[in-house]
Amino acid sequence: MKILVINSGSSSLKYQILEMENESCLVKGLVERIGEQESDIEQENEGKEYKNITKIKDHEEALKKAMELITDPEYGCLKELNEIDAVGHRVVHGGEEFFSSVLIDEEVIKAIEENSDLAPLHNPPNLMGIRAAKKLLPNVPQVAVFDTSFHHSMPEKAYMYGLPYEVYQKYKIRRYGFHGTSHRYVSQKASEILKKDMKELKMITAHLGNGASLAAIDRGKVIDTSMGFTPLEGLIMGTRSGDIDPGIVFFLIRKGYSVDEVDDLLNKRSGVYGLSKMSNDMRDIRKGIENGDKKAKLAYDVYVYRLAKYIGSYITALKGLDVLVFTAGVGENDEHVRMDVCDYLDFFGVKIDKEKNTLLNRKNGIISASDSDVDILIVKTDEELMIAQDTKRIVEEVNEK
């Protein structure tokens, strides 16, 4: 089975073709700056790279261009589009309706639309990708995989805020959590690497990219996660503030900031970038620290401290810890972050092997010391493969009926 995976953003469209017989990626591509005067297109296939700049007016045209490249004799991987057996879509917000991935029909599309006010920057472009794919591949089954669905096992005590209950009833304001597809993939992969059943493990997965979140997973089910009603809550991130005193918002507004300016400040100009006045990239922060930049050191220290503090609180929620997993750009590649976070957690019996931590940078593997009470792993995330696996399973279940 060959599956097209689509991740549609506000002005971008990422795509991959995966061959599910051996779960290999045949081709991957990206269309950026959709709707602008110049759009960037790039595709990679077995070392062959295609790059071009042109004008692409909307997501339908972007996907059409992707279909042309997928079947291109030189750069593509398919002879004809009818080789695509199914399409899997990343959808950010499933609200309270979707506890798992689903086959897309008109009712699902309507529900995604209704949840758009919960994710105004993400669900509308996700829908653009779905509609474009349905138009260009009308007879191909399509599946929606939700970032929020893995976190639906959280109990009320974890997802409710200390707000009047009627606010939750009216506006569905609660913790939803995000990065669920990544947390699900790496938790399953970690159990495979350890050769242990997920149902026997207390695990914390740390998805540390430009956006960052933790998930506390008790025997395969999430009991808490750091992102909340929006992806702004929780850890210090690349450009996001993470947790702050909500009174700061009112203070800034009274000082003359507009609502949109506060939104921009907290989402795009805070976090590691805001503290360092340098960059949201940990590689740049590391160089700054080595050059004696005090703000870079401050940004790093706050980042690591918040991360370690959250992990400590989740060990309490889990009543113990068997496995700690680092994933995504920072989690997979930054040995310093992993080392310094684990140094805070030594009290819990979390002990990292310095040599393995360095040698296994960017590779799947166990990096805990021999005397550690907790298995520490690096696991490379693969959200596209997780989406493809869900899509394959759902389509096969439908065909069996």
C-alpha cells in the first residue's frame, strides 16, 4: 500500500509518499509561501533534489504541483497517481469529538470546521489540504490524524482549569495538548527498543523542537501533558513564552499593548529568542554561551530549569518513572540539554551515560548509565510514518467490512 501523507499549513504544504510494505519513504516535498508572488517548491527522492521558485495561488494548486512532481519521470516515485491507495492528513485540533484517527467524510469535515476557533491558525489550512486532496484524488480514501487525540486519555483533574465550570461548558476551554502524534510514535518506538510492553511502563516523552511539550504516559495512556488550550502553555520554547502569570497579559494591555501585540509577543518574540536577544536555535545559543554571552546563558538556563521542573512534577503525577525519552530537533541533537536536564533529575535516580549521550546524538538508542533507575533514550520522531500507519489500519478495517 502506498500512502500520501499531507501536512498543510497556512502558507505551506508538506507531503510524503510512503510504501507501507516496508514503511519506507519514497519521496518527500515541501511547497512554501503559497499565495505570495514567489512560492518555493522542493522535493527529494533517493538523492535527487528538485527546487524551483514560481507563483502558486492556493493549496489546490500546490497539491496539483506536488502530484506532477510525484509522477515526474526524473524526480518522482510513481508512474501514475492511481498508485496512491490512501491519503493521511495531519489535523491539529480534534476538540472533544475525536479520540482517534478517522476516515474523512462530510461529518468529519464539518466537525473540523467547528473546531477551527480552537485552532484558528491550523485547522483552516488543514481543511484546505483535505479539500484539495478530495478534489484531485476523489476516489481515494482519506484519513484525519489529530494532534490532540492521543491526549484524550487525560483525566478531568489534569485537563480542567481553575475557571468557572460554565466557561468550560460554553467555550470548551480546557487542556487539550498537542504533538500527540509524535508522543505516540516515540513512546511506542521506545518500548520496542527496550523490548518491554507499553502497558508495563511509566514514561515521560519530551518533544523538544522549536515548539516543545512533555507527555506523562502511564501504561500507554497519557495522564498529563504540558501544552494546554493552545500550544503556548508549558515549557519555554523557541519563540513561545510557555507558562506565565496570566496577570502579565492584563498588565501589558493596560500599558498600551493591543491584544494582537500581546499575542505576537508571547508566541513569536518570547522564549529562548526573547531571553537571548539572539536566536531561537539552540545551536546559536550554544555558540553564544561559548563566546561568553550572558543572555544566551540565561536563556539556556531558564529553558533547562523549566524542562527539568516539569519532568519532576510528572514523575510525581506518575508516582514513579521507568523511561525518559528525548525527541525532535533539540531532544535528538543537543547533548548538552539532555545532560543538564538529567543532572537536575539525579535525585530521582535518572543517570545519563556521558559517552553514550555524545556518541548516540541524532541516533535512536539508550543513553542511561548502567546504575540508572530510569531508562533514558533518544528516539527520532516520525510523525509522517505514524500518520501513514493509522491511515493504513483504518483503510484496511473499512475494506474488511
